[in-house]
Amino acid sequence: MKNLLLMLVAVSALTMSALAMAAVNVNTADAEALAELPYIGEAKSAAIIEEREAHGDFESVDDLTRVSGIGSTTVDRIRDQVTVDSSSASTDGGS
């Protein structure tokens, strides 16, 4: 019984880790989900949404440089944590 409990705890921890590592879709994510990304925060999160609403979806992760305050260094730092692909299994912050 103790082994079964330990196994369930391990599986739960792995599942939560996998969910936490899922990429955030910058074309669908809400401000809260974007703000949780490293180097982004609330101000840049709002700027991402403003840019997306004003000029349409981002076609590539590199398009994030369209956003004031986000340069290529920031994009390179978050590249593995974001996506623009609507067909990928990504989190969108519930929106």
C-alpha cells in the first residue's frame, strides 16, 4: 500500500511538471499567463496583447520583437517557453 501511494505521488508530480513546462501560446494567452513568463512581467504582457490586437497574431516567436521593450535577447531567453502555433498542445492561460 505504501508503494502504491508513493507511485501515485510520483506520477502526480511528473504530470504537474509537464503541465508547468508547456509552452504559452502568445496568440491566445491572457495577460496573466504572459506575465508569468520570465523577463516579461505585467507591463510587457499588456504590450504583447496590445500589439496582437492592433496588428494581428504573431507569425513566429521572433515577431515578439514587434513589441516595444522586447528585443531579440528577451525572445531568445523565452523561446523554448512560448509558441505561436495554434495546433500545438500549449497553454493559453484559460482564454
